[in-house]
Amino acid sequence: MKSLLIILLSFLAMTVFGQDYPFAKTFVDGNIILKDSTQKAGQLKWFPHQNEKLRFKESGNSDTKKYSPGELLGFNVDTLKFVSLFDFEAFADNYALSGKLSKIKQTFGQLLDSGSYNIYLVLITGYNAISGSIQTYPNFLFEKKLDSGYQFAAYPFAIRMKDKKYENAKENLYIFFKDYSNIIDKVKFYNQQDDFFEIINLMKNSN
């Protein structure tokens, strides 16, 4: 019964955060945030994919412009806020198949929380060699600013792979949250049948 509940929660999470983003299928009202931090209102469309550009038009009859993450600070749709992210590693097709992380040059990530560290949900698209199909690989991405730059740590979410790979992925979180013993203790005992959003809420409360 618990396993069924976790599967249902994971499905609902992906519906809310991933496949049914309103702007993934059609133009919706929103704001883009330019590099000088000014905002421009209009209609936008973006399919969650690290190589897809955001399409934007100021009105229904305006010409459509395309923006890469490198050309914007991010964008907003209703209560959803997305930020341009650069040069991090994520758990995607390479990890599920051979245990290697994928290097992501740039993409937009949904900001879930900010403070001493930022929490994002990023969707990485890759090829599933086992099923022979394109697959979305969700990651929670954690970011904090250091004197020398930015530190990132990713953790896979609802990706179908062996428990051992999930256990190995925890090493990133141990390093990133080394000053938060309560979070590390929670992560150590987490397994795929548990609800990772409990850990996310703990991270938000500690942020």
C-alpha cells in the first residue's frame, strides 16, 4: 500500500512539475527577465529540454523571438519561477546506463526555494537505450555561492534505475550539506520507496 502511494505521489509530482507545465504545449501569459533584471510581459512557450530555446512574443500578433538561457535571467509564469542555470552535472541517460553524470551547459530550472542555498527542479532529456525512446530525467539541483564561484549538487528523482545507483548519488548531498547534520541523517536512511519531498521540506526549513 505504501509503495502504491509513493508511486502515485511521484506521478502527481511529475504531472505538476514536468509534463503538464502550461507553457510546454502552448503560449501562455508570463514575463521574461532580461539580463539587466528588467521584466517584459507577453506570451511565452518553452518545452522542458536543455537544448530548447524559449519562445516569446509581446502579444498574440507579434513576431516570436527565441531566447536561450544565456540570454535571460529567467522567466515567470503565474506562480512558477524559472532561473537560467549553467555548467552543472545531472543524473540522466548516462547515469542510468553506465553510472556517469551528464554535463549540462545551460537550461532553465524551476526555483523551489532560495536562501543560504537554492533548490531547483530541472528536467533533463536524454535517450533511454533500454527502451529505445526519449526520456525525461528529473533532478533536484542544489546551488550555493562560494568565494570561488558556485557549488552544485544534483539528486535524481523518480528515475527508474537500481537502488545502488541512488545510494551512490547520495554522496553529492553529503558534501553539499556537510554543515546540516539533520539533512544528512535524513538522506542516509532515504530509499526509493520513501517520499523525497519530505527531505525537500526539511531542506526548506533549514534554509
